[in-house]
Amino acid sequence: MSYTGKILLSMFLGISFGSLINIFFFDNFFAILLSEILSALGEIFISSLKLMVVPLVFFSLIVGVAQIENSSKLGSISIKAVCLYLATTSIAIASALFFASLFDIGSGIGLSTDLEFSAPSAPSLKEVFVSIFPSNPIRSMAEGEMLQIIVFSLLIGFGVKALSNKNEKIISFFQSGNNLMLKIVEIIIWFAPYGIFCLLSDIFSKIGFSIITDLASYFVLLVLVLLFHGFIIYSFFLYFFTRLSPLIFFKNLKEVIFFAFSTSSSSATMPLTLKTAKDKLGVDQSVASFTIPLGATINMDGTAIMQGVATVFIAQAYGIDLAMSDFLLVILTATLASIGTAGVPGVGLIMLAMVLQQVGLPVEGIALIIGVDRLLDMLRTSVNVCGDSMIACIISSSENSLKQEIYYGRS
């Protein structure tokens, strides 16, 4: 059986097994014990993946920068990446607002503001900007502050590059480190089907499918908008800028998509995303090493879509009309917040709380959608990693460094 087949089988078995436990054995002592065991094994698998993120990004980015012949190329890559990420996020939130308003999913609920929800406060703009630059790189690595790690790796990469002819041994060291990390990632990913089974079994044993019926209109619409953005918008961007086949893109990326869906974490999926971008999509290492980690940190198209649909749903549920100026404010706030809240725990709910406050909606309304958010987060993550990979392909193509023979499987 192919690796993709194993992942799909593990997903099906995990969802089925977890759902059966939820339906027939939810309060059974042995079912609870089994759920705890599955949860522990799943968390170990996720921790093993996250363990590799920092060293892989660190070594990969240093090697990529050191091998760039023209230093201005990195500036070009950076500007393109940020602009594209902001553009796709803006389109994501705009389309979410449009479809949510069109289908009127929250009208008739007629809720009052007696629900309670509290989200951590979002950092100020100054704090966001200052926090990008590390004062202690070791602490940044220990805490997984990805933007700080990227900045530190860039500085080392430029330093290695500045050593001119004396840098061959240093580059060889970092290249060996990068190869070692990739090999360890391959070993961990070999266990992915088992880890995915444990993760999904645990999730569905606790929440089951019945919760979807309580918010069916919200759930279905959000899924449809996520699929629209992931397949239609991304395909348009990819073909418009590169003339590459979107069908080949999604075929080459299918393992990453399933993996992201199962783990619900862009960071945990990052090692596989990096490997796939270089080995199956033909993205140049210097481009992939920068755009993929950056995208995993600031690219939140899936979360932006959730914010748009949730904002309209909550407004309609409370009988509050939103003006066109409110819609524009939602787009602006959500787009900027995708960068402004990078690396903050519970980022999706923090961003939504910020958006609701900006347009005068009750933050307590978030309590309405928390029940199904865990399931939707799985699909949001898949959309996010597709966006990271798509933009990596566009930028690599614009820099004339995309290996199309790899992309089309001719090598």
C-alpha cells in the first residue's frame, strides 16, 4: 500500500473507532482509559514532529541564504512572500463575508448576550514589531518563536556568506545538519499512520459527529468556503502566476494535506511541507526555507475565513446589522491580525475576538461556535499549508528557480 493510502486508511479507522467509542462507550471506564492512552500516543507523535521544526528551519534557512548568489534576491523573495500572503488572506476574509451574508446563516436564532467567553489580550503593534527581533536566540528556539528564529537564521546565513572563500567548511557543516534533520523527519513520518490513528481516535471519542448537527448551517458553509478558497482561489493564483497545472500541484501535495488535516498544526506539518516543496514541487531550497516557515507563522487564510463566517453568523444570531464600513473594517483587521498575532497561543480565537470588538459585536458570541471549532480547525490547517506551498511555487517560479521537471515528475 502506498504511503498516502496508509494515511487515508489510518484517518478512516481513527475517525470510525473514535466515533464508536463516543456513541457506545463514552462513560465506560475502559473507554476513558483507552482514550487517555490514545491521547498520550498522539501527543508524543505531535511533540516528535514539533521537535524537528526549529532545527530543520534553522539549518535549512542558513544553507539557503548562504547559497544565494545575489543578496538582493532575499529581499525580493521577502517582499513577494509578504505581499502574496496578505493578498490571499484579504481574499479569504472577503469571500467568507460575502458567502456568509449571501446565505444568511445566523438569522432567526435571536440570541441575547448571556454567554461568556474570555480571550487573552492581543499584543500591541509595537510589541509585535519588537518581538520579531530576538534578544536571546537560545530562548527563542526553546519557546518556538518562529519569526525570531527566522531573523536569527538569516543573520547567520548572511554572516556565513560574508566569509567569502572561507565559508566552504561552515556551509558543509550546516548542510550536513540539514541533511541529518531531513533524515530524522523521514523516520518520524514513517510512524505517521499510527500517530494519525491515535490523534483522530482521541478527538472523535470525545466530541463525536453529533455536535455538527447543532451548528449545521455554520459548519457546512464554512467547509464550503474553505474548499472554495483552497481549490479555486489557490488554483487561479498558481496558474495565473506560473502556468503550472493545479491538478499536479494538489496531487503532489496530497500527503501534506492529509497530514495537516490529521494534526491540525501547520508547525507540526512544516517538516513534511518543506520536504515536499523541494522534493515533489521543485521549489528551490533558498525559497522554500524562507517562505514555508514564514507562511506557517503568518499565513492564516483558513483562520481568516473562519473569522469572516463567524463574524456574520454571530451578528445575525444577535440580530445586529453590519454596514459596508463594518465589512471593510473586518477585512482590514483580520488581514493585519494574521501577522500581528503570530505565535500567540489560541491565535484563531484571539483574532476573532479582535475582529468582533472592532465592529461592536459581543465577544461572548464566540462561545456559540467553540463546539465545532476543533473539527473545522483540521480543515483550516489543510488550507493554510496549501497556501504556503502554492506561494512557495509562485515565488520560486518568479525567481526562475522552480524545477519543473520535478514538479511534473519527469526526473
